[in-house]
Amino acid sequence: MKYPVTPDKRYFLVRGRLWRMSDPALDPARREELVRALMAARSVKGRAMRAGDAQAREEARQRVDAAKHALGERGPVWWDDGAPDYNRKLARNTPYADWAAALDETG
């Protein structure tokens, strides 16, 4: 992955924000199927937005959301140690702040 991944492999970092990784327990074939569905839904959403088709955009948005839930990137967390979810949070406002700051120092 081109983005840094937290030491616990729960998130990757983009422009200072944490994004939840896919559930590593997913069967690789199932994960691949879900990623294909996600990419297809994103493509449909983009076409709908360019066409100004609000209904098609909303349907595609729901498909994107369903795929992200199935991948474990949204919805209930996939880890079971009780740690909170910091998805979409700025790393500097989370327990990952020192880790993210160290990345900035190393360039």
C-alpha cells in the first residue's frame, strides 16, 4: 500500500486522517469480489454524478456503502479487543498522534 499503515494494521493514513483497513480475516477471494463490487459502484456513481442523475447516484452510493461495510471499512469494527474506532479522524486527535508525527519527521 502506498499510504502508511498504523502499527496495529487497523488504519492507513492519508493527509493526516485515519482510514479503516479492510478486515484481514476476510477470505482473499471474497475480499477480491468485494473490492471489484466497490470499484464498479464507484464507477457507476461517478458516471451518474457527471450525468446529473441523482437517483442513479444515490443507488450507487448505497452500493459503495454496502461494499465498504462488507469489507469491514465501515460499520462495526472487525477487531475484538474493545478499542474504539478512529475511522476518518485526524490522527493528531487520536492515540496514533505520536506515530503520525514521527512519520512527518522522517519525511
